[in-house]
Amino acid sequence: MATLQKRLAEIIPPLKDEIKGITKNHGDIKISEVSIAQAYGGMRGVKGMICDTSVVNPDAGLIVRGYPIMDLTEKLPEEIFYLLCTGELPDKAALKALQKEYSDRAKVGKYVWDVLEAMPKDSHPMCMLDTAVLVMERESEFRKEYDKGMRKEDYWKPMLEDSLNLLAKLPVIAAGIYRMRFNKGKRIGAKKDLDWGANYAHMLGIKDKTGNFAKLMQLYLTLHCDHEGGNVSAFSCHTVGSALSDAYYSVSAGLNGLAGPLHGLANQECLGWILETMKKFNGVPSEEDLYKFAWDTLNSGKVVPGYGHAVLRVTDPRFTAFLAFGKKYIPDDPVFQLVAKVFDVVPKVLAEQGKVKDPWPNVDAGSGALLYHYGMTEFPYYTVLFAVSRAMGMLSQLILNRAMGTAITRPKSVSTEWIKKQIPAS
């Protein structure tokens, strides 16, 4: 039977040989220069690491293994994880095998729920998710095999086991946290016949007579799957994993980064601005009123959340995908209507202001409004959804880095005094 394990075993050896050849024969070629501004500015734009799972093209957006993300919106998240790991979309047999892996591994130990239930009732959902991941570290197959002793060439195999175990359990845990933290009642068990995203929607317990909320979850998990290796969550996970820490330690580190307001909280901030605007105008404002309000927002020293991106210089195609979903399934929803109207107005305002390089919306500008429509109004939980999806990217990168024997991350730091000495005397 075609399985992810079997396919990785086939493609990893030639990939390792290719990388060895590149570093041996062309290792001295320079691929980046670093300015003082970049050194102080979070290393933005510095080419200094390898990520083969996805790239972000400033003029095209997210490209997953050669596929523009808009070409993948009809795919299941399981297919996306297989693609991230292998560079190939699975055939029906491989997809079915992966779905069975998830189903067979989805049981969460009672001790995990005991820990979560012992946490303060007002704990942040991301803290709860991170705690659950970290407490499960005792189950790590990589740590067990490493402690027994194994060949470096085999490191990726228990890392894959950890990854499959973690991905299978994450929706179960995340849904359980939602119901526990927001008093939704007892946990809801998984269904054997549902895919990963639909099962997550089912376990959340949100009413879904049309099945469209399940479709939204599938789309959400696909669109947030990966975003190169340099974003805070992926890079944190990579750095910890480069020390041969197992998937639980590494993903926990990534989740800690994702929980930051500058990373994973953006969609709730975007929705908050939309709802604030509706409250101010007692509904959806006219384009003229929205234009003036956008200028008032900017002139007060604030930003319009969801507009602009550190890398992109076009409309984020993931926003385009969410916008298309909204127009298809909830065109009459007033919150979504305002999101669409903001897209028509705000880029013009930002272009007139002339202070931003990218006046176009990113993925966060639209996703919150869709969740809000289907009854998920608990803003602090939104980042958990992001985390479940982004785990696919973090874990696929860990598997590949473990297979390639990627070196421990250790960039050289310099002092401000050293920087001052590099500046020519005037």
C-alpha cells in the first residue's frame, strides 16, 4: 500500500545526495548580504536558511511545493501535509492510508485532559494548547529511539511518527479546549468516517446543518498550513528542532511564538476593527463614510488591521480565497459585506497616504468574519485554529530537516560597538 512513510523512504536518499553535491561543489557561492538596518530589523529579508516546503513570492503569495495556494483550495488538509512532506499530492490510496493513520492515532490520554482541567479557568486557549503539547512529550518516539541509540540516517523515521501522532491528536485537543474553556459542554468524540478538517468542525460542536462550516474548516486549515521557514512560529520550531529536540518540544516553541500579538493574533484584531466600524455606523457604512473613517483611523496614529504585509506586494491570495468563500456561502452577512467593502476602499486610502509598501489585504483581513458568521465569536480561540493548521508546516519542516541532517542553528551575533566601528568616519 502507498503510504507517506514509504514515499519518504524513497525520496530522501537522492535528495540528501543532491544537497551534499550542492554544498560540496557550490558551497562558497554568496546568496545574501546583510545591512545594518537588517541586523537591527529582525533579519528581515536576509537569506540565511533553507525551507523546501513553501516559499512566499512578493508578487504571487504563498507557493506550496510549486503549487500556488489558490490551486490547492479544493484539497483536504491531509493532502496538503503529504504535499509538504514529499512535494507530491497523494493518490487515493496514499490519502486513504494517511487518513487511517490519523484516525488510529487520535486518542488523547486521560492525563492530558487532567492537566488541562487543572489549569485556571481563565487560561488563554493558546496556553492550554501549548501545555497539552508539552505534557505529551513523554510519548515522543524520537526521544525513546534516540536514547536507545540509532543511526543519524534514521532520525526522520521517529520524527515522522511523532508528527503523525501530534497531528492526529491536535484537532481533538483543540476542540476539547474550545468546549472546556468556553463552557460548551462535554467533549465530542471524533468520527471515523470524517476527514481531518471536518472532524475538527464536528468536535467543536458548532451547529452546521449545511456542512459549510466544515468546508470553512477544511479551507482554513489548508490556507494557514505553511509560510516559508522564517516566520516566528516556523523559525522558533526550526531552531529548537535543530538541537535534536523532539517534535513536542519544537512545536511547543513554535506555538509560543504564534501566540504573540504580532503573529497569530492578527485575525481577531482585524475582526475587532470591523465590528467597531459597524458599531460606529450602526451597520455597514457607505463607501464615502468608510473612506473618511479609514482616514480618521490613520490620522489618529492607528493602522487598519489586516492591510499590509512584511513580504507580499499584492493582495494575499489566501484573502482572495476567503473572500470567494464568503461571496459563495454568506453573501448577505453584514460583517462579511463590510469586509468586502473595506477591500474596495482601504487600499485606495493607503495608496493615497503613501506610507506603506503594500496597501493590499493579508489573510487575516477576512478569516475572522467567516468564523464569526458561523457562531465562533470567542476571539481568543482564533489563534488555536491557526496553530492546528500551522503545525503541518512546522512538522513537515522538522521531518525534512531531520532527514537531511540539518545543522544546529547558530548565527553569529555582533555588538552595537562592533557595528559602530563598521561605519565609515565622516
